[in-house]
Amino acid sequence: MGVVDRLADLSIENISLQLVKARVRAYGCASGELYGRIWALFYRYKSIGGFEYVSDLFIGPRPGLPFQTYPGDSGTLWLLE
């Protein structure tokens, strides 16, 4: 995986659609090294007092690369490349 850089502090002020199509990497306990791409943001699931909440990202395969996860990969931490 290499060296992990600092954490990104995402909020409604700095998150953008530029995350869509971003390349990501992970290491699954069962699958080993994984390569993917962010395909969609499920951006808003709740709005309370002017705060918007990001609920999820949809991570799928990169074009031309295999993508398969296995039972045992839950909790895998995906990192932006």
C-alpha cells in the first residue's frame, strides 16, 4: 500500500463531485490488494440545522482491471491514490 498520507477532513464546504472517478486502493483481508474507482456519491441522507451528511460512496472496478471482494473484506479501508 505504501505510506498513508494525512486524513482528509471532508465537509459540505470542501467536498465536491471531483471525488467521482477518483482512483482508490485497499487491502482486503480475504482479497488482498484491491484497486477501484469511486463511481457515485450518495451525498445527502440527512439535513439538520444547516448541516448536510454524506452517507456513502459507491466504489466499483476501474476500467480494464478485475474487481472482486470476498467475505472477510468487510471493514476494508479504501484510500485515495
